[in-house]
Amino acid sequence: MEEGIEVIEKIIIFTLLIIIVVIPIASATEWDSATFTLSLENPVVSMGDYTINVVEFDGYGMVALKINYNGLFVGNAVLVNNNSNWNYLENDRIRLKGINVTDQRILPIYGSVHSPRAEIVFATEITPEESGSMALSISTDKDEYLTDDQVITTMQIRNIGEVKVDDIYLNVDLDGLMIQGDLPSGFSLEDGTYRSEEIKLRFPATLHKGFYNISVNMSWTNAHGVQDFLTESDSISITQPIEIYKSITNEVSLGQTVYTSISVENIQSRLVRIRLDDVLPMFFTLIDGTVTDNKQDLNWNFILAPHERKVVSYQIIPGQVGAHRVPDARVTWNFWGANYTNSSDLDNVIAVYQGVSFLERDFPEPSPALVDIIVENNENSPKISMSVTIHSAISTEVTSDKLDFGKLAPDDTSKRNDITTLRTTTPVETYRSFGSIVNPNILKVQETYEGVGSKTGTLIFWAEGVN
């Protein structure tokens, strides 16, 4: 009997322990959640005052989303297929995760990813009645800046509780940036309202790093008279100061000159010491005396003043027919103890041809067309206007790319026309005339011809490069 009473006592004690453990769990944060399916056809869903927008699917089980609250930006989230972890935003007051995001790697071999989908769970924190809760977001007008740019930072302060919040103060940690103007302090917000504040920042005269972190600390007094705190931050970086471009002659005959020009510009307001390096394409030879500063190794060191631009050039000769890849030119500089590199990224080739190229073109029989009759010198006489586009295997970079045969009246015969084509790039390279041989019997207009129309004929063009 005593043993039975002892067992009952143990059960009662164990039950009390369970109750003691369960009570704090029951008081944990409560969430209002819903499951949505997003796609490119249906990229937006809403839950209360929140909207979730699809930004991009990667097709490999990830989706990027943007979340707004009453039209105000809250934050971005990237969800991974079947990830058990939550993504928290807005000071952990909302959370979301992906439970089924299109992943083409696990689709059948003939599967399609033209319409990816994302099944997500979105949840918002259920706040207690009569509580004062605040939300803060911070954003900048750009992610990267020139050193003389103004940085505009916008803060959104929202009262997401159900009572008025007083004594709201803002404090900004600028990480070395300089602020223009003052921030408001000691203001109040009614429940469900928001306030937007903007500050303007400048970079310091002396830079010691390439990025800055802007932190905003907000404090307020809640409904219970207790002071709460909230911090949000955003990062910005300085745009790399050097831009580089490389231009070349794209098409030449074997043995002709290829002109190369490299432009380097300092787009910042601080001087920069740089090193410029370039290399020749394979099977090309440098022409002595044509290199800027006689740098046969194609390496230059110089200082660029703010917004200064420097151009170097050289000339080379091809030794082999074919299409030759053009290497990138690279510029290197040192900022804040770190080395940075930029390249010309010239995705191009030099086409080298052998000898003279020919192009023969037959013009098909035209169909009659109704056009206006040309009137000249008060005489109402039908005329014919003909033109042809020249396609040269030696160079297509020409300014005058059309050959005009003029206007022919009845019983007129077309005449030979020559055109001289000059390259527009620097330095200028001259080619011999593009000539034309025209059969007069083909292009002769009959004496009895009336109206406006076209004639059929064969035009032969040739082009010869000047060595």
C-alpha cells in the first residue's frame, strides 16, 4: 500500500514538472502564417499589409524575393528549396522559408524550367494587445559612389504596434562619413503610422578604405514606460576610379598595319598612380618607332590627375592569315594598401585576309511599285534613282558605304562611278577607289519608257588595299 502511495506521489511531482516546463513554451512568440505559390505568371502575393514580389528564379532551387509593407520596402530574401531554416526580416517580426522551389537538376531529362515556381511559407509575428512596437529600415540611393558624390540615406520609422509611441530618438554612426543637417529627436508616432527621414552624407577628405557602414540606432518609450532600442545598418562602397578602353583595326590584308589605341581615365576626384600593361596578339610584330614613349615592353607607369585621361598607342603587322584574338589591356593601382585591377574586356578579333577579295552580286527581277514622279526644272519627266551597298572583304568600317548611279531619264545610259573610302578610326588608313563596271545595255533606259521602276542587272565590285 505504501509503495502504491509513493508511486502516485512521483506521478504527481512529474506532472507538475511537465506543467512547469510547458508554461514558458506556451508564452513563446506566436506567428500568423500562410503558404503561397509564386511564379513568373503570378509573381506577387499579399498577406495583410505585406506584399511579396518575385525578383528572380535561378532554376537551381533558389528564388529571390522583395517584401514591402504598405508600399514601403522592408527587405530582400533568398529562399532555397526545402531549407528548414527561417529567413527573418524587420527585426525578426516576419519570417519566411521555401518548401518547394523549382530545381532543374532534379527534373527529368526532358523536363522544362520555363515556368519555375516557389512554394513558400510567410509568417508575421502576432503582437500582444496594447503594446508599442517599432520597425526601422534604412536604404541608400546607390550602392557605389564616386568620392565627390553625395550619399542620400533614407530611413523609414514605423509604429507597427497598437498604441502611440513617444520619445523616439535617432542616432547615426557614420563610420567616418560627414553628415549635412540634423536628425529629428523626441518625436511621437501614432499606431499604424510611419515617418520618413533623409540625411545627406559626404566622404571625408582623406580616405582610408573603400567601403563604409552606416548604422542608425533608434530608441523609444513603449506603453509600459520602458525604453526600447533598435539598430539597422547599410553598407556603401567607392566606385573603382579607373576606366580603360582598347580599340584596334579589325580587318586587314596580310602585311598591312594594325593600329592599336588604349585609353585610361581617372573618373574620381583623387589622383591615382597606375601601371598599364598590354601584350601583342600571336603572330603579330611591333613596328619600331610607333609605340608611345618608345615602350617596347608595352608597360607604362604614370600618375593620373582627377578626371585626367591618357591615351597610348602602337602599330603592329600580322604575319599569318586568320582570325586572331586580341588580348585585354590591364591597369593596376593601389588604394588603402590593397591592389586593384581593371581590364579593357575587349571581346574582339583581328581578321587577316590574303590578297584581293571579290564580291559579285546579281539583282533579282523587281516587282513594279507605285512611287511619286520626280519633277525637275518644271518638266514632268520620269526618272530612275539607283544605289548599291558595298560589302568589302577588306574593311567594313567606312563612312561612304553607298554608290549612287544618279537619276536616269528615258534614253539615258548610266555612267561609271568611282568612290574613295576612308577609315574613320584614328590614324586614318586610305584604300584605293571602289570601282564599278556597269553594262550600258543593261542599265540603259528605253526611249519609250514611261513611269517609275527598276531594271535588272549585274554589278561587280572589287577592293584593293594600299600597303
